[in-house]
Amino acid sequence: MSRYAVSLTFSDSTAEAAAALSEAMQPYCIPNSPVLGHEKRGEPVPHLSLIHVDLEHEDQLAAVRKAFGDILGEFRARFPAGLELELCSVQPARPGNSWLFWLANRTPSLLALHEAAVRTLDPIRNGRKVEMQTGKMDPVQAEMYRTWGYPHVMKAFQPHLTLGVLTKRNADDSGLVKRISRKSRHKAADVSLSLGEVGEFGAHTKTLFSLPL
């Protein structure tokens, strides 16, 4: 059983901006917090996850590759002008939470692409849920987990790039969180739909295949 992320990956300009933010936040993070960088150097890839899936067989990977064409076909039919993706602010996932995100605006085109990915890939997982601790899910996440096999989708989708994992002390320090949180607007271009292997802390460690949007 292996875990994979269906994600959006980016051109050098967006990836470099995310890597710079990730590096700047490291003094506030746990020692083994992933630092975003470049795949060719063995560093975690900046990415925006649409859904994670646990797959057992090579034929499922082939089915995901085929599904990418269906996902993009549906998306392009609805949004011929393409994806509008703007990253907007750096902040924890929620107050007191250790995950530090670069949040993206929930634009109609991004939500449509996300929903197309979740619905198109649903038959491939054969009812299998991603193995996760359910006790920390809120009611909406728990509902999405039961329905789609992953909690952070559909009504619970919070589009973001993960920049790092704060220490608990720093996450609980509202003054520090206020200092490091900031508006950081960046319009992403040259975006690709990618399948990647998932490592510790949900890091995108290796891209298996991708298609440009």
C-alpha cells in the first residue's frame, strides 16, 4: 500500500516563492519540518493537494493516469480560459494549529478542478479510505472522510501550500503567530496536475507524472 497525492505543481517562479517562504519560517518550526525546494535536489516539491489516495496495485496508477485526461477534459469544458489560482496569505491552518499554510483563494475554477478530481478518482479507490486518525477530524471532515475516503475535500477543502510545521509552543503563541502571519499575494501560472509520492508530513517527494493545465 502506497500513498499518493493528486496535486497542482508550479512553474519555477511560484515554486521559488514558496521555497523562500518555507525557508523563512523554519526558525519557528519543529526540527524535522520539511523545507520546500526542488525535486532534483531531493527536496519536497511545493504543491497544492487536491486529494490523497492509498493505492495497492500498478493498474490503479495506470487508471489514475488515464483519469487525469478525463479530469482536465471536464475542467477545460467548463473553464476554457483556464485556472485562476492566487495565493493570498501565510497563516496557520486554524488558531492554535501547528500546520503553517500559504492559503489560496477558493476561486470557482479551482473548486471545479478539485471537485472533478475527487469525483473522477473516486471509483479507482474502490471504497478504500486513506488511513488517518479520525479523532482529530471536525464533523465536516469526518463526513467527507466517510464519503470520499479523505477528510480535506469538497466542503472541507482548504486550498493551500504547506510551508512547515510550527512547534506547539509557537503555535500557541498568538503574538508570534500574528507577527509571522502576513498577506502574501502571488498569482500562479504554468500550473500542472500531478501525481506524486507522499512522504512525512504530507510532503510531495517524487512526481510520477503530470499534465499541464
